[in-house]
Amino acid sequence: MTAGDRFDRYLLEGERRVLEFTYHWMYLTKPVAWFVGAMLLSAALVSASDGASVAWVILVAALVWFGLPLFAAIENRAAVRLIVTESRVLFVEGWLARRYGMMPLTKITDLTIHEPLLGRILGYGTLVAESAGQDQALKEIQYLPDPLLAWHTISHLLYVEGAARPGYRRPGADVGPFLGPEPTTPSPPG
């Protein structure tokens, strides 16, 4: 199965993926750090207590207590997708419990990228999409790899391909060419 096959069901008939992301690997650093730290401390306790039963129970408890969230984070990362099509942005999140979000490109009024210093070095950031509505299905997507690519792609779809223009029709729709007003350029003085 390819990475996108199980996410095809979220696309409309004839809809084309322009861009698709999952979380950056930095999403896993916190659960990995907790798991490794707990294992090191538990192993040190077992070693210092000459293998006492209580120390082994603590090791197993730490393995379960910090291993389950790590496993859930790994599975959640595999279940997350940000899909940009030529007409909308979809966000699917969750392994056991799912959350779906969708925003038509025509509703996006502002895109913001937040890249912390470490994010600039390692290539991840947060994409914030705002619309005129108060309650938004997609507001903030964290741990997005290459957020500048997402920003450029969505901006291109909105302002170059015309999704933000009145009368916009999705590319590939059998409605003919866009007949709305075209941008004008001033004539050179002559």
C-alpha cells in the first residue's frame, strides 16, 4: 500500500492532490525522550539494587507507562495527513479516535508560518490558516515538514491559479475557462 492509498477516501471524485504531508519526525522527540529517560533510570535502579524484584517491577511499569504513549505517537504520526488539493485543504488526524478538518481554499484569508530556531534548522514549523469565520476546522497544524512549501503551494493555488477570484471553478471541471475579470496592467505612457 502506498502512503496515500488509505487517504483516497477523503478526496472527492476527480479531486487531485497537489501536496501531502504527515508530521515531521520531531513530533516523536518528546515521547522518545520520556521513554529513553524512564528506561535509563529504571535500568540504573535494577543495577543498583542487584536485581531486586521491586526494581524489576518498576522497570516493567516504566516500560508500559512510557511505552504506550510512544507507540500511540508513532501510530498517530502514521495516521496524520495534511492534503492540499486544487480546491481545498484537508487535515486528517488520529489513530483510534479521528479528527477531520477541511477548509475550502476560497475561505482562507491569511496564512502564517511559525518556525522556531530549531524548526528552521531541522525543517519543520507550524502553519496557521485563518478565515473570516469564527470557528475554523483548520486553524493550526504543528510539526509540518517544509512549511514554506505548503505556504507557497497554497498561495499559488489561491492567487496564481485563481481560487481566490470570484467565479473560480476547480481546474478540470467541465465548465470551460474562467471568464471573470482579468488583472489589468496600465498601458505604458505614450
